[in-house]
Amino acid sequence: MDYDIKLEKVPLYCDNTRAINLTKNPIQHSKTEHIEIKHHFIRDHIQKDEIEIKFMKTENQLEDLFTKPLARDRFNKLRTKLGVLDIKNVC
């Protein structure tokens, strides 16, 4: 709201299809009985239609810039998608 952006649903991007399927299926499976509370929180909001979970390929995950060591070409590709310029191109 601070940026005048109004969303019907908050988009959440994930590269794990199993995790996406777990959020869509409200049935408790034996392998999911020890899921942390934060995951139940997200699943509840998805069922309330407040969050929309979408698949995104691993190579397009922008947060990898901040969380993983990356090869130079992948780093440069993600940096460009984020809108950060190379210092060489600024001058």
C-alpha cells in the first residue's frame, strides 16, 4: 500500500513442486506431521486465498544472489534481472 501497489493475492515463488503440492492439499500426510508452524501458516493463507504460490525455475530465483555462492555468469544474469548495474557500465 505504501507504494500504491494493490494485490488481490500475495505472490510467493517456489522452485520445489513437492512443497507447492503440499500447500494445495489440506490432508495431513504421515511424512508431513512434523512440518514447522510457519509452513502451516502459509498453507492456511493459501486456503484463505490470500497467498498464491507459483512455480519458478531454480535458475531464476533472485534470492540466490544473497544466499548462495554463484558462478560469475549466473551472478551477472541475476544481478541484471534485479536491476543492479556493473560498476564498469556506470562511468
